[in-house]
Amino acid sequence: MPENQIQVLNKHKVNIKLTQDYHKINTKLTDKLQSIKN
């Protein structure tokens, strides 16, 4: 496997993790906002 392909895969993994974290945080924030509104 060429070096640059490995780098691309690693970047992809990081992006997936960031996206998952973002969604988790987003969900928490949305829940908080909902509870404040009610």
C-alpha cells in the first residue's frame, strides 16, 4: 500500500471521528435547548 494511500485513510478516519463527535455535541445542545424552552 503506498504511503499517500495510508495518509488518505488516516485522514478519513479522523474525519469520521470528528463528525461523530460533532453529532454527539449537537444532539446534547439540542436537548438542552429543548429543555430550556419547555
